[in-house]
Amino acid sequence: MPTSIITTDDLREFKMELLDDIKKLLTRQSSGKLKKYLKSSEVMDLLQVSPGTLQNLRINGTLPYTKVGGIIYYDTAEIQKVMDANRVHHGLNS
């Protein structure tokens, strides 16, 4: 079985490729090329809430949604707005 030797140049090249891949992912995320709409299961994973809590957020109007063919979709921008609107600021003067 042939043995291959990994050099510091190989490691440096791997590091640069990995950094480029991470930069591409971050650029895609910041430019909004990731999913615009999420399904209920994805939102539950994202927010770490139960199906009942997600349903309550829909019912009380906290989280807007769209229903198409029996599938409920949530706009990621709307989720971010809800998160921003419900941000709690703790400070000395609060």
C-alpha cells in the first residue's frame, strides 16, 4: 500500500481552499441567496420550539405565514423581523 506524505504546503493549500469555501457560504448567506421560505419543521429547528409553540405563534399573529397546498411556509425575513422586534435589552437604566 503506497504511503503519501502530507507537507506543510499541502496543509496550507487545504486551509486556503477551506477558507475560500467558508467565504463563499458567508457571501451567499449575506446576499440572501439562501432559502427565502422555510417549512414548519425548519422553523422549529431554527427557533428551537415545539410544534405547539409554532402553532401558537401563527394563531396569535406573532409569526406571519403562507399556506400553499396544505404546506405552511415562513418568510425568513419575517422571522428575522419578529426576532428583532422581540429583542430584550438589559441595561443599568432599564
